[in-house]
Amino acid sequence: MVNKRFKIHKSKRHLVVPKNEQIKRFVLQYSGILIGSVIAAIGYVLFQVPFKLAAGGVTGLAIIINNYIPVPEGMLILTLNIPLLILGYYYLGGWKFIFSTTFSVVVFSICVDVFQFFFTANLNPFPVSNDLLLNSIYAGIVFGFGAGLIYRSGASIGGTSIPARILQMKRGIPLSQSYMITDLGIILLAGFVFYWEIAMLATLTLIL
């Protein structure tokens, strides 16, 4: 009987994660989110914003809205994400999901406006290249790398990833299809607002 109690106690003890290990995991997770958000913002500001490459998502929608309302893209991204974050809170696991994603959205939005001001004032030439195809490729690579780092760190860059996950959970629609529907809709809107070459190149950015 004593041995049985000891085994139960021992098994429970092994389920407890030491506090220093929890802190280590927390630091690693949020370091990944921070670095990913900064990299994604650099890709967005350097390669997408100057050429109106609205490659889907809230980031693409912010570029379109900025064409009519002179509000910085970072501020628009943060504002547009607020109702989506509220939806995520109710449908995607409360604070556990939303806290990390909110951190990512806030860091990304701030970095977008800071980098836009900094690059415009200090980077010569800016944009780095006037080749639309080259910019669309590098936008997909750099932004995609940053966003991937955020996802691997257990967060999201916000935007259409939140309704896409909700549709997957509630309706069983695969994430790839949900992303495609929302992102292609925004790219088509960009084609009407700007011109269709931009929409085609934005599609290339999205695929990359």
C-alpha cells in the first residue's frame, strides 16, 4: 500500500514543470515572437508598402485603406486586428492564445511605423529596388520567414489567421482553404483599387 502511494506521488511529481523551466520556455517563446515580428515588419515595409503589394490579410487591407485614408499602415493594422482579437478570445482558447498573438500584433504594428519613418529618412535608396518582381519575391521570403517564426513560437500575426482558425474549428474548413478565400478576396480588391499587375505580383508574394 505504501509503495502504491509512493508511485502515485512520484508520478504526480513528474507532471510538475519546474518554475525555472517555465520561465525558460516563456522567454524562448516570446523571444521568437519578438524576433519574428521584427523580421516580418522589415519585409513588409521594405518590399510591400512602397509598391502597394497587398498580399492578403490585414496587412494587405491596411495598404488598400491607406490609399484613401492617410493613416500609417501600422496604426491601421493594429486597429483592424482589435475586433479579430476579440473573436479569437472567445473562440480560440481565451488569454492563452490571445496574449501571445496580441503581443505579436502590437510589436509588428509599432515596428511597421517606426521602420517606415526610419527607412524613409535614412535608407538611400529607398525603396531598395524598383523591380516589382524582385520586391514581390523578397516580400514573400522575408515576411514569410518572420511570420513562420511567430507561428512556431505558438502565436499568430493576427489578421485573417484568426477567422481562418475559427472556420476550421467550427465548420471543419481546412486552414489552407480559409486563408485562400480571405487572402485572394483582398488581392482581388487590390487589383480593382490599384492595377492588376500589382494583384498578380501580390499573389506571388502570398504563395512564397
